[in-house]
Amino acid sequence: MADPTGFMKFEREEPKKRPREERVHDWREVYADLGAEERNKEVRTQASRCMDCGIPFCHSGGSGCPLGNLIPEWNDLVREGHWAAASDRLHATNNFPEFTGKLCPAPCEAGCVLSISPASGGPVAIKRVEATIADQSWEMGLVEAQAAEVSSGQRVAVVGSGPAGLAAAQQLTRAGHEVTVFERDDRLGGLLRYGIPAFKMEKKHLDRRLAQLRKEGTQFVTGCEVGVDLTVEELRARYDAVVLAVGALRGRDDTVTPGRELAGVHLAMEHLVQANRQVEGDGPPEIDAEGKHVIVIGGGDTGADCYGTATRQGALSVTQLDNYPMPPSTRDDDRSPWPTWPYILRTYPAHEEGGERVFGVAVKRFVGDDEGRVRALELQKVRVSRNPETGVREVVLVNDEVEEIPADLVLLAIGFEGVEHMRLLDDLGIELTERGRIGCGADWQTEAPGVFVCGDAHRGASLVVWAIAEGRSVANAVDAYLTGASDLPAPVHPTALPLAVV
């Protein structure tokens, strides 16, 4: 059994980072590459802080992990040094634990019982343990292809190769179906490839999972836009079921601030995609932060990714702007009580590398030069509130003072509006919801018969762990649709939502 007093004996420790002056000059992951013996010793100590609670909120779909990862079980196996058993337990619920171990913001840790009070020393370092199990699994040769023994004779097309599409494809291939994944880009991975910077997850982790899927029998087609290069008529004729995992890549733009049309003002993903392509060897980007004063508008994960990318490209300065006031450093139980996701200040490794974050401000105007390029921003202090009658967010000026700051490159990281408009959906007869998503029934099936949806395309821009959970769940639904029943796991329902205060 677990050590119920482990959290009293050992302090929570984050993984060591490489020195700032080293990591800002390359695209490798920010964390230090410890030897396996040292790494495993540290992580076994961190796993010892898990007390195997009677009611483990960490793997609750509402307040913790939507995949239902059996976290206390593999924590205790790691504590005892049983790495192979821990790998089996982790892979039983998660197809790609290195993706979640590196990229997920860890709602499981927010739901950890040790998060109730700061006096506990902080939650168990679940994310760190998970990432180490994944690394150890590869190093020990425990990750093998799991090819189906019997073919169903049914063919499935998966449109999109992000984490949701890959999870669905792997599950369906292992169930014996003939699966082909279509990707319109020249390389596989979706946002894992071109949206997530390599300093957060090097692409070698993605590539070896793709190699595993290929060995299992999943087929891949790149450079193919379904609906254009492959028509809906051809798609229907060739496949018995279709899974739409096309993401929610329609970026939210600023359509009201004067000067938005100036050269040098871009959506965040335009910058990130080009930077990732450069790392892949495609040559220098058109949008480059080198030698420029960079302004990132938006305080979320995408903004932090732009922040770290601009730093590595050699920006003169990087400033991140946020409408909201600076969040508190500890959980406010009135606003976000345990085990909900806490509203606190989140400092990413990129923020430790230089630059500045400014809270409680809004852009009044983008200021251009004589050649039509942005040269500065005019900022005003604001207060964000919600209209008590409509619930709509309102940004109110605090005063009339205006501050001008230099800006040679402005990146808008203010969220996503949903699924991109595409011929595929038109030809399938699928209309987007008011929130820009693809709707579905309780069986994950869209209004087009035999066509299913999962991931961000269904949920809206969300977490990698939700994408994998939905991919696994839609595989269950497709398998049942093709064969009449399914033994595949289905960790989440299409209507599932994380626990939140309303």
C-alpha cells in the first residue's frame, strides 16, 4: 500500500530546468536531461507523496483527469520501482502519456487532495511522474506495436492527425479495422507538430508514436485536404465510417482596434507554425522576432508559446499583455474552490527567460509608421467585469491616460473561434453550432450518418488530455457502429464538462 505520510516526509520538487542562458539559444526542451538513475530516484521520491486517497479526485473525469488515468496505482508502482507494471497501468488508459506528461496543464494535480491546503506542500507531482513512466517505458523497450489478430473487414477514415485523431486511429486499428488517417499538412501531428514549440515537446516523441501506429497497421496520407483532393463522394465510397478530428483552428481576430491592418500584426498561430517549420528544416520564417520589440496580446498557453518562441528568435524585448488583473499566487476558495481548476498566476518557463507581463491593460490603437508597418501600441488601463444581467464580459476603462510602447511585431493570442470553414463540412451537410463547433449525438455521430467527431472540433480549443479522451471514446462509438458492440474504453461522454463554479 501507499505511504499515507509520504507527503509529510518529502517536499514537492519540480524537474530541474536547463540554465536560461543556454536554453534560449536552442529549441530543445527546457528541462535538464538527467541520467536515468538520478531521474528515477527523484521521481520515485515524488511518487511517494501520493497517499492513495480513499476518494481519488485526481482521476475523476469532472475534477481531475478525463482519461481516468489510475494515478494512485501507478504512483505506488513507481514508488516501489516497478516500472514495467507502472507502464502497463498508465498505457491502459492513455495512448500517448509523453504528450500529456509534457503538455497537459495537469487538472489531476488541481484535483489532488494535497491541493486542498498549502500546508500540504503542494499536490503530488503527477505530471512529472507520468512523463518519467513514459520515458522509462521507451528506454526499457516496453512500448511495442499491438497489431490486431483478426481483421474486421471494415474501413475507417480519420480526418486530422492531432492527438484526438491519432488516439481514435490507434484504438480502431487495434480493434481490427483498416484505418487511414488523412492530414492536409505535409507532416503529421496537427498542433503537436506545428502549433506546440519544440522547447515544450521535441518532435522525436511524436515521431516514435507515429512509427508505432504504422507498425500496428494504421495508414497515413499527408498533403490531402479531404473534401477537395479527396471528394466526399470518394470518401463515402471507400470507407464505412469517418471520424472528423479537424481541430478548432479558426483563430479569433481583433476586428475593432484601429490599426489592425498594419503590417507586422499577426495571429499567433501564423507565427508559431512558421517557427516550427523552421525547426523542422523548412528555412527561415517570414514572421521573425529577431531584433524586434515583440508584443504578445493574450495571457494563455498560446501567448506563452509565442513569448518563448520570440525570445529564442532573438527579440529585442518581449511584452505580454492581458486584460485581466494579475491573478493571485494561491487559490481563492471563494472563486475557485478545490477541486476545481484554480484561478492563480501561472508562470511558464518562457516567462522566466526575460521579458515582461503587463496586466489590466487594453490596446487603444496600433500605431503605424510612414510605410504602413506597426511601430507602437497605445495602451490604457482597464477593469474587466461581467454584466450581471447578461453575463457578458465587459472591459471598462479605468481612466483616460494613454501609454505608448514600442512594437515592431504584434501577435494576437486571444483564443480560437472554432472549426475552420471547409468544403468537407459543406458537402457532408454539416453545419457548425453557434460556438463554431461540430455537434453530435450521444453516440458521437454528427448529423451526417456514419460520420463521427472528436477533439477540439467537437469541444472547442481545449487540452491535449481531453483530445485523447475524446479520441478513445469516439473509437468505441465507431467500433459499435461497425460491429454492433464494442469493448473499447470510452472515458468521456460527448456532454462531459470539467467541474467548475458557475
